[in-house]
Amino acid sequence: MPAETLEELVSLCKRRGFIFSGSDIYGGLQGTYDYGPLGVELKNNLKAAWWKAMVYERDDMEGLDSSILTHRLVLHYSGHEATFSDPLVDNRISKKRYRLDHLLKEQTPGVLEAVAGAMGLSEVSLAALVARMLAEPERAASAMNAAGVVDPADGARGDWTPPRPFNMMFRTQIGPVADEESFGYLRPETAQGIFINFKNILDATSRRLPFGVAQIGKAFRNEITPRNFIFRVREFEQMEIEYFVKPGTDEEWHQRWLEIRLAWWEAQGIPREQIQVLDVPKEDLSHYSKRTFDLMYNFPTLGFEEIEGIANRSDYDLGSHTKGQSGLRIQARVMENRHSTARLAVQDPETKEWFVPFVIEPSAGVDRGVLAILSQAYTKERLPNGEERVVLRLKPHLAPIKVAVIPLAKNKEEITAYARRLKAELQALGLGRVFYEDTGNIGKAYRRHDEVGTPFCVTVDYDTIGKSQSGSPALKDTVTVRDRDTMQQERVAVSELAAYLQERLRF
Ligand SMILES: Nc1ncnc2c1ncn2[C@@H]1O[C@H](COP(=O)(O)OP(=O)(O)OP(=O)(O)O)[C@@H](O)[C@H]1O
């Protein structure tokens, strides 16, 4: 059974070194987290699993690592300067600041209906209500104050300001001269780096449609209220694919990518039934989207929330960034581009006509993925002896530590030397992290490794070195291998150990 509350995960993550609050020793920096010794392994393994399945195992993909610092014009023509904003509202009494849709979601149905009624809406669709409130901010403030919208921080009625859009991009000075012209942005999504490199990639690889470009990297959003641990943060990582297709084939590819991505999450240990596919209502779609499926994972405490969006971005992005827009019959509504130096289009091999490809974009959050995988793997079990054990049932390829090598006696030189040698040999196999564990008694070591998801513990004992009083000489050069999930122990010859582990850890 997955974790029941977010709190138990937060506690495990801190205690065992998966995730720490950012800038913690100076009081913390809201919306930032640091991945600790085990967290960095889990996160790297998740990214490697994505890259392997989405790039190496397909024949229609290329990779990219574009820069985080982004030219202002990229985010101007992408539409982010004008529209990448969330609705912000302040409570004059508590001085707290909220994202309007989040604030409204926390109100009782009665209060919500009263706000909607005062805004002249009969039905309460949150997206429509927020849009109306931003269009008429003064009326919205009166509506909220009259309806008694409460501040979730203290449960008291607030005195609300008119809502206003708040752009979520981090603007930063670039270069030594601090004038109005010398600024750029930290990218709010990795996607734009792919679009602006479309021609470079095409020229370098001679790809033909359909093909995709994959990228993993940091993205930054100045979220109004970062919250829920690593679920909503200001600095996070995305794993994004921009898959370029011929217009007219986009809807079919959109469906195909939905299936591919659900199967991938399943292979990472997230069963299909724990994910709801939300066909995002028209009024909630981003400015570039023709249609979007959100994959919503059933998080403890939070309920169903997005881990990945799969959008049909039409020809909006390449159409926005291309030069010579007028000759390309672009279908999306795009801003006139007066600056681009590249034609981001392809030629139809038969008609010889130039056109702008459509884009299907599966965009997954690494951090939300890590949280979902931890939630799903977290299990509390009652053992036959009445004790409780916490075990992270991670898929072995995601486990931060693949194998722990444990000397039974930490003061017996022959045993520790043997264990160290074995650790080095196993490490050389390239399985991932192999850990030399001599920090406690064997029972404690097993429990520690259960809790962090280590699939195998290998114990070197007196039998291994041929010095057991009761054991048989045949046990020399054998070790016990304990399985995390079944807790069964097997005696395995050291000469066969590499093959034994390789078979079970292959993915
Ligand atoms: N603030 C954030 N913190 C962590 N991950 C994020 C954040 N914003 C987006 N992501 C991740 O990036 C993915 C793609 O970004 P997208 O723009 O579709 O998110 P979004 O729809 O804005 O998310 P939300 O509606 O939850 O703010 C999301 O599915 C999510 O996994």
C-alpha cells in the first residue's frame, strides 16, 4: 500500500538523506529543495530510465541540452512575456498572498457560489470564474469581500485586493551593465530551447518527420505559493519531448504518446489505476495548446494532481519563432515575428511546399515523478514477530543503492577485507551504487536498507572465509543474499554473484 500522508514521506526523505529544504541553515529559501546522497541517485536513475526509453530505445529521437539563460525575444515570441502568469490576490489583513484559483478552491461551496453569483456566473467553473475576475478586478474584490472569502492561513474572513496577473518568469540581468536592455530570463520550460534549435538539429541530422527531440533540464517559475514539498517549487526539472509531425497526423500521434507515456510510468512502478487522464477543458488550456491530456497521480494527502502534461501544441511554437511567417500557412494564431533569422519549416517531399510541423509535447516533471515514485513505493508492513517494517518497494533500476555489502563482524580483519574486495568487484560491474555497510548490527543494517529501497544485501560471514565452527567447508567463498521484498536469504557462490545480481538488476 502506498504512503498514506505526505508527512511520512517528508520525514523519511529528510531522515535518510533523500531531500532537504534549500538554504536550510539560513532559514530556508521557499520553493527550493536540495537532493541529498540518496535523492540524487534516485533522481538520476529516473532521468536515465526516461532517456533510455525515450531516446536510446527509439529510432525517431535526438537529444539536446540547451541553455537555461534565455534571450528575451525567445520568451517574447513564445508568448510567455504576455501570458505566462498566474492570478494573484492579497489579503490586506494578514498580508498573505495567494494564487486566486488555489484560494477559491479552499472555500466552501456556498462561498464559491456567492462569488460566482456576484460575478454574474451561474455555474462555478473555476477557470471561467478566474478569467471573469481578472477581467473585472474591482468587481472581483467586492465579490470576494461580500461573500466572505476566508484566508486559509487563519480561517478568518479576508480583506481582498483586486486580483491581478503575476508573471512567473525569473528575469535576470545578463552581463556587467545593468541597463533596461541587458536582461534575459531563466527558462520557465525546457521546450523553447528545442524549438529555437529546430533548424540546427534538422541540418545536423537530416531527420524527416515524424521525429522528436528530448531534453532533461532545469526550469524556473516564480510560483506565488510554492507548497506541498517538492510538488510545487520554484526551481525544478523537466523531462520534455517535442515530437514533430505532419499537420493532420497530430491527433493520432497525441493518442499514441498518451499510451507510450502511461506505459513508461507503469514501468517505473506507477500502476495505471493510480493515474487519471484528464482531458483538459478548453477554457483551462495553455495559450499554445490545441488539446492537452494531464496525467494525474493519486498523491497521498493531495489527491489526484498532475505529474505530466501531454499537449498538442499545433504549429504554434515553430510558427511563432520562424522567419517568413506569411508564406507558411501557419494555422495557430501567432504574433508577427520581426527578429528571427531561421526558417523553422520543412518541405513536403511530394508537393515541394514548405510547411510548419505540428508538435506533440509529453512534458513530465522530474521532481513530481520522484514524489510519485516514493509515494507509491513506500510500504509499512507488520512482520510475523509483531514488529513493523518500512520498506521502499522501488523498482530495482530506480533504487539509490543497488547492493549493500555487509561484513558480519566489523572487527574481524579477514571478513572486512573480503567484504571490501567484494564491494569493489561488484562496483566495477556498472550496476549503480554498491554500498559498503558496516555501521551497525546486521538486523539494523537490513532495516536501514529496506527503508531506502536497496534491493539486495550481501553478507560476508565466517562461512565465507572458511572459518565457521559449525558450518561446512563447502560454504567457503559463498555469501548470503537477502531480498528486500521477500526478506528471503539465499546462499550464493561468490563466483556466481555477479551474474546473479546482473540478472536481477537488469532493466
Ligand atoms: N512549480 C512546479 N514544481 C514542480 N514541477 C512542476 C512545476 N510546474 C510544472 N512542473 C512540472 O512540469 C510539468 C509540465 O509543466 P506544465 O507547464 O504542463 O505544468 P502546469 O500545468 O503549469 O502545472 P500546474 O498546473 O500544476 O502549475 C508538470 O506536469 C509538472 O510535472
